[in-house]
Amino acid sequence: MAYTNQFFTSDTHFGHQLMLRFRPFSTVEEMDEHLIDSWNAVVRPADIVWHLGDFSAHDEARTKQVFSRLQGRKRLILGNHDVHSDGKPRKSIRELAWDQPPTHYAEVKIDGDRICLNHYAMRTWSASCHGSWHLFGHSHGRLAAYGRSRDCGVDCGDLGYAPASFQMLTAGMRDAEVVA
């Protein structure tokens, strides 16, 4: 199946009450609806969305309901809220119709650029000394870009709570220092 775009996001935390502490929403339902609307405003059904972890809180029924409303072919890089203490995916995550099995790490290429995907920020990553890129989540927009790496989570102010394209995420970073 052909796709039109690949998008990246993380840390949606659907259904997670704690997120209301630093997001401008009154209720979890309002937050979830805004995140769903923001996602669907940019993602088309054939697009691939790489979610770099912490998809939802633990409510299985709510997680399935939200997942079914999101457009695109969804792929998950596991975050700390997606797994049990042994690192294995929670049932509410494992049983969703992901485009491929969730994993802790992945690499993709877009227009010849190698992109390393992880939930956590890394100081160096595979082929970083050769100009590869690193996208991560977990830090909720509190960790500045480093070299050719950046947070792609929904809490980054420049993303408007929506998944973003690689081109959008790396705009203005092409001359960033290559990390050894």
C-alpha cells in the first residue's frame, strides 16, 4: 500500500489525568478530543504515523476507542507508559491494530535521510557522526534539540498538538552540528 506522508509524534497520553497539570484543558475528554482532532487534521488514512511512546493511560476500552478514531497507519515505539516493568507491552497497547508490532527502537529513511526513533533522547545514536537524525519523545518539550535530534512530542509548542512531518521537525536544523 502506498502512503503519501510519514508523520511523527509522541506522548499523547490519551486518557491520562496527570497531563491536565501542564496542558490547557479542563478535562481528559476535552484533551483527548483536541488531540484526536489535531491528529486527524493532518493525517490521511494512507499516511504512516510513528508514535514515539506513551500513547495512552491504562484504560483498555478508552485506548481502543481513541485508537480507532485516529487516521493513518499507526506504528509505535514503546514508551515507559506503554509497557510493564519487564518492558513488555501492556495488554491495552499490545492488542491494538498497529501497522507493525510495537518495538523499542526503529530506523526509517525519508528522502535519503536516516532517522533513528526512540522514546528517549540520546546524546549519540546510530550513524550520528554521519549526519543521521534522531527523533524522540518522553521529555514533553522540556529538552532542547541537540545536534540533529529533537523532541517530536505533542507538548512541543511549535507542533500544535499534532503529528509533524520530518521536514517540519527538521526545518532550520539542516546546518546543525553532526554529533560524533
